[in-house]
Amino acid sequence: MILSGDWISTALPAKIYGLFGEVRIAAMGGATEASIWSNVFDVPRAVPEDWRSIPYGKPLANQIYYVLNEELLECPDWVRGMLYIGGTGVAKGYLNDRRRTEEKFVRHPLTGEVLYCTGDLGRYWADGNIEFLGRADDQVKLDGYRIELGEIKNVLRQHPDIADAEVIRTEQQRLAAFVCSRKVGSRSANISEKAAVIKAHTDNMRKRLEEAELQGFDVFDRCLDEICIDHMMRTLREMGVGRERSVYSEEQFLTCLDIREEFVPLMRHWLRLLVQAGAVKKNGEVYDFSGNCRETDHAQDERQGAHRLLLEKLHEDLRQNLPICIKIMREKGAALEAICDHSFGLSAASVQKYNLLSPLFSDCFLELFSLLAKQRGRELTVLELGSRMQGNTQQLIQAMDAAGTYRYVDIDGEKEQELAAAPYGHVDFGTYTYDIRSEALYVGEWYQKADIIVADNALHRAPDVETALVNVRRMLKPRGILLLREYTENQPLLLSTVAFLEEGFSQLTDERKIRSLPLLSAEKWEEKLAAAGFEMISGISQKDIKAGDYRGAGECVIVAKNSAQETAFELPALERYLNEQLPDYMVPEQIYEIDKLPLTGNGKVDVKKLSSFAGGGKNMYQPAQKTDAMTPAEQRAAKIWEKVLGCSIDSANVNFFRCGGDSLKAIGLVNSIKEELGVDVRLSILFENPELASFAAELETLSQGQSFAEEGIL
């Protein structure tokens, strides 16, 4: 059997010999630039205890290894040096890359032969065997100690509960380890009987929904669409469509609108809906807007019946929000500004009332949560994923009979203060800011902690749904439950309201990006859940009940369990193990458990990505040079930037977004300035002045102006 790798664990041969008996094990290594294989070592059945890893061994026939110092002179036995490969297997160089060829392929100063510089460190033993000592770029110096990161990795990989590991030096000059745990069978009880109870309960709910009084819902649905179509036409007219001409190609239409690129797909959807509704005529490749803009008085529409006032409210809200819709489409940062100052009256929470089945599905959602909570029969740990919908947080907490822990995962940082003020009685309540939509690598302190995760119309907002679901699964205990509620219909109402706060759904990166529509069907959600490691237990979908022609938002509620196995990894035990195997200065200060190591395009461990999760990627700016001492205004602003960005700000020339700032942190910055300095700042000021110096100057001017205004009132 052939083993290959830089650091072959000393524990591995014994396992192989135990399984295969008379097998012969050869450890081999080398480099692609030297015919791949250049060294071999016959691994003994009893590996000496003092070996750190399996040696490289001796050179193969027609190949030779040199251990050279910085002057390319040979190192004596047992002396560390750089490993060079010579012989007939050495390549001529890199194709069309003269610089790298000259850097890596050198001539021996005495023999003149071409050698390949491996970038590895090693030494010759007295018996002619080579010991691998790590990559040259894996050798770091911390607090005066020279440390081989590969040696720490090797120790971690020898732990029986660790499948793989990587060690890095962070930008804060600290050691961080990333470990992948081996999986073991779940120790949780089988829940097949409980699943049967849940399914029976959802079947009963489905019958109750079918028996609900839905008269007039289909008429309401058509009126709702007509109001939205009217709003689209009115908005386009206001933006100049039809002012100088009536017939447009698609390109001419988009040029006339003068909008940001993010909103181009949304306007294409509008165009499609207007053609379907007959408000715009399509002749070949051109669109005719010559028809009059419909101004139907929906408030007087006799078809509306009991829903007349509701539709009248929508009609008026769309009119009032028309200017800000246009502003959002044309000005970067306007959507975030609207979220902060609550000036946009058509948020997800406010339009929820136009889905007439929403109260019924909310009841189903709460009932299912109550049933799930009772089934656990003990203190629960619950995470609720925040959304922009009208939340049921207090009702969900009331459904927890026993004491427990309930955390609201504030994805956007929007509801922390609002929720913190409410009384929650017997439950330990708190908010936890974490964006589960970011790439699944590390989910922090909540790894395998939650019994139940509640996601009420939250997950469709993730740029990549599969990534979000993997994050959710990793925060659940093995066999933990995900209670999911989602809309499935990308209706005109969605494209006339919420689409503006979501930047025209331009942030999607998964398969939905092709259509630029955020909502998935119930069947698609089930597929995504299965792919992420969930098992379906039960579900209710609007399409499964008899609702006439009412389309609405197409709600669905799904109960799924985490089918993942438990992990064998225990942090305290691993820390004790490292302290026994390594000197203090080599024990990583940070240890992260992840599913798998991220890889670059060429299959190597992506160290940069790991650094970002260890805190090393937060300082992403490179100031040209140190500036003079900051002004008092800049110092005040810098302190708040440091709090929001989580990094040190020591120059007035730094850029907020190059320091790791994003839209979420921008909102946090605005809120922090208002809380700490009492100054109302528009997000657009940050976008226009992303450098600290100019931002601080604007903040100072704004602060003085607001103070003067307050004094004037007094």
C-alpha cells in the first residue's frame, strides 16, 4: 500500500497493519515538477514513539535530494535546510512563466546541475533517510519562538476524534486551529413515533384550512394584482416613459428609466407583467405604451366587498411610496436609508396583511411549535431566525411551557432594541447577531446547540439558500427540528413593494439569480432541505387545500429534522490533549470546528478564507502611510468605526468598506452614532464619504447643525 503526503500520521500505519495483516506500506513523496515521485520509505510495523511523522525516506533511482542552506551549500546530517530535488526527473521549467522558472529552478553551485526548489524544509539522518520538517512558508515566528505549523497540524490529525485539521497564524499574530470532527452515530432517541404524531396533526390542520371560509378571496386576489399593475404604470410614467415617445425597444425602455443596474431585472419583470395584463402592447421586439395609464378607482370597486378598506389602504400606500421607490432605483444607499428611518411604508411586515390566508397559517405555525415544544418534554433551546415579517416571537415563547433558552437571531441588526424591551417571563431570552446567510464555515457558539430553529419567512432572503440551510443544520442538535414557513408565489405585490428594500433581489447567487425572483415552490424547498441534510417530517402547502382560484402568497409550512450524525469532538478534551503533546507556545489560542476545510480552485486549503473567520480578515485596508494624529472629531468617529467593524482604526485615510464594512455594518454604524452621539446620520453620507476623514467632517457639521437647531427651539 502506498501512502503519500507531507505529514503522514505515525498512528496510521498501525491501523492499516491491523486491518490488512501482511500488507507492505511504502510512504512516497515528491513534486509534480520532478516527475511526482522522488522519495520512498518502507514503513515498519512498530513506529518509534519519538517520531513526529513518517520520514520521507531515500531518493528513488536516478533522483537525488539535497538539503541546502541559504548559500546553496549542503547542510550536515541532522541540520535543517531547504529540500531541493535533482536528477533526470526534474522538469525544464514552467510553460510561459519565466519569472517562476528562474525562481524555482536553480543550478547547483558546484555541479551545475538543475535543481528544483521544493519550498519544503528537511534534514538528512545519519542513515541516509530524509525527515520532512514542514513547508518553509508554514514556519512562523511568534513571541520569539520559531514554530512549525505543520507539526501542530500533525498532532491534531493524530487525535482519534479529528478527521482533518489546519493551523494558521492570524493577522493578530496568534495561532488558530480549524478542525474537522469524525462523525459518530447519533445518541438521540428515535423520533419515528413523534413524527407520526406531527404528521397526524398537520393532516388535521389541512382539513381545518379546507373548511375555512374563503369566499371572495379570489376576487380580492384579482383586485390586488390590478392595483399593482396600475402602480407600475403610474411609476413608469412618473419616470418619463411615454413622455417623449410611446414605442420602445427593451434597451430604450431601460435607458429612459435611468436606474441602477441592480433594478434592471425587476423592471424586466414589470414589463412582462404589464404585457400580460394588457396595459402595454408588445409588437415583435418593441413595447407600445400609447395606452392611457389606468386610474381605476379601486376604493369604489363593488367586487371587493369586505376587503374594500384593505385594498383602498394599499392603493393609497403605493401612491405615497412612489417617490421613494424611484429614489431607491436611482440612488445607491437609498434603500438602506429607508430601512433606517422607516420612511418606506410597504415593508414585508406591512404587506403581510394582504395575504388573506396569513392568519390561518400563523395559527398552524404556532400550533406546530407548541406541539414540538411539548414533545421534547424538557428545557428547550430555541433559535428564531429574524426576518422583516411581522414576528410571532412573544407567542412562540408563550408556547414554551417549561423554562428554556430562546434566542432571536437578528440577521439584519434591526430588531434588537425592540425585542429587548418586551417581558418574556420564565424563558431566558436574548438576541444573537449572526448572519446565517453567509458562507457555511463556522457558526460560532451555537454549533449543535438548538433543539428547535424557527424560520418564519427568513430563509428565502439568503443569497444562496443551500448555504443558509447548511448553517441552520449545523446550529441544530442532531435530530433537532427546523420549523420553516415560506411564501412561494412571486406575485405582483411582492415585485411592487418588498423588491425595493431587497435591491431588486440583485443579491441572489444561487439558481434563483437567473430569474431574479426570490421565492421557491414548496417542492423546491423540500429538495433543498434534503440536499442540506434534513429529513422531511410533515408539511402544509396552500396548493394542497381547496382555496378556489385564490393564489395569494402561496404559503407553506414544513417540519424537518436534522439527520446529521453527532460529532465526537469535545473542546475541553482536545485542549488537554494539545497541552500534553505540545509546548505552551505552540497550543492554538483559537480552535474552530468546521464541516470541511475550504479549498482554493487548485485543491489547496484556502488559508485566506480561514484567516477571515479567525478574525484576521477584518483589517482589510492597507494605508499608504501613517498620518499625523487624528483630530478630536476623527477620533470620536474612529471609536465607533472600531466598535462596528471589529478592527483597529489608526488612520484618518481608511475606507469604511475596505475595512470589511458592508450594508449591515453601515446600518449598525448609523444606529451607533445616534445612540452614542445623539446625531441622526443618513446612510447616504457614509456612501458619499467612505473615508474616515471626510465622514468625520460631515458628522461634525451635522452634529453642530442639530445642536444649533435644538438650542433654537429652547
